[in-house]
Amino acid sequence: MEAVAQFLGVESDGVVARVVLKRPPLNIFTIEMLGELNRVLRQLHHDEPLRALLLAAEGKAFSAGVAVEDHLPDKAGRMLSVFHETFRLLRSFPCPVISAVQGPALGGGCELACFADLVIASESATFGQPEVKLGVFPPIAALHFPHRIGLARTLQLLLTGDVISAREAERIGLIDRVAAPDQFPATVESAVHAFREKSGPALRLTKRAVLAGFGRDFEAGLREVEGLFFGELMKTEDAPEGLRSFLEKRAPVWKHR
């Protein structure tokens, strides 16, 4: 599948989908670009049983965030509605989401990059939420970052507006892997390939199980996760195949059903 888009490059082979930001030089989001991104995510969400979604960008920046003019009072309501729909779609996206950050990820660009399940960055990347310097705050970062890096570090980043290096972002847990610039493409492709080799149903149900139990009372969360395990996972063809292949000392042959 290749989708025609003005601000994005979209490719999918039915197993891995790639969505590339293409609005040089800084991939600044506009309301129109975000609407296009949401349409693509909805299509990929419903049309294909993917095993991974890769979010990447072309140019010197991953994204410098949402256009400042779209934050002004006459547009802010519409902008937040469209922008936050992106995160609703990513939160419910059935397969793992990887972000590949080759340059600065600032403001809404940092929020998008760090919302992925696996965040891989080049050493040349930087991360920051400078909104406070403009007299506003980033809603997604305020909500999501405490879960990823803790309350104290979130407050430090959001209240100072500081921009940090990829290595520092990795150290505090904001991102997951850092690679030298010359190794960055291979590192990203290695991560994508690892998902290609796994069972699609296992990936999707594992993600659902983590989200189903997150932040809930233990007993309620456990009942939900048990229901997914016995009610859905063990009814797939891949679960018994994976278990039998281990006992039989052979590689599994996934049916992806």
C-alpha cells in the first residue's frame, strides 16, 4: 500500500507501515498536516493487521512542533482537537509503534516522538518542550511524561523548557535507544525486523494487556488481563505453535491468526 499524501510519505507492505513526515525544513505541524496524519493512522488502524508502525521524518529535524500561529486563541481549540486525536489514535493503535528521531524533536514533535512504544534516536537528535517560554504548556507531555520519566523530571523539563541531548534523554528514560548517526538507519531497521519475526496476535494482545492493566486497581486489572490471555490469546493458532516449537526445539512457524 502506498497512500497519496501532501505532507507525509506512507508505505505499507501489510506487515510494517512507515509514515514519514515531509514538510521541510523543520516538519512543523499545521492543522491540515495533522488532519492528514490522522486520516492515515485511521486507515492503517482499520485496514491492515500490521506488526509494526514506524514514524520517521525527512530533513534536519524530526519536528519542531505545531505552528505557533495555530496556538493563538482563534485556532487553538481546533488545533488541540486535531492534535490530541493523533494521540488517541496512537494510544489505541493495535501494533507496536516505533519512532525514529534523526534530528531535533521539540514541542509537539517531542510529544509525538516520545509517545511511541519504542523511541530510537540518532546522537544528533535533541528533545525539549519549550512551550513555557512562550507562555503556554504542552498538554500531552504534562499527561504522558510523568508515566515515562516520573514527576520530578517531567516538572524539570516542562518548567525550564530546556532542550536535552539524545544521550540525556536516554539516561532519564524519555527515549529507549541512541545510535551514532552512521549506525542510526541500521539500528532502526534492526528494530523493525525484530517485530517482523514475531507473532502478530501476540504483539497486539501484549500491547492490549499492558494498556488494560495500566493504572488500574490490581485485581480489576488482573481480571482484564486474564480475560485477554484465556479468552483471546490462547484461542489463536500462534500461541500453541510458539509453545510447542519451544518444546520441540525448532523455530516457530507463525500463522498470524
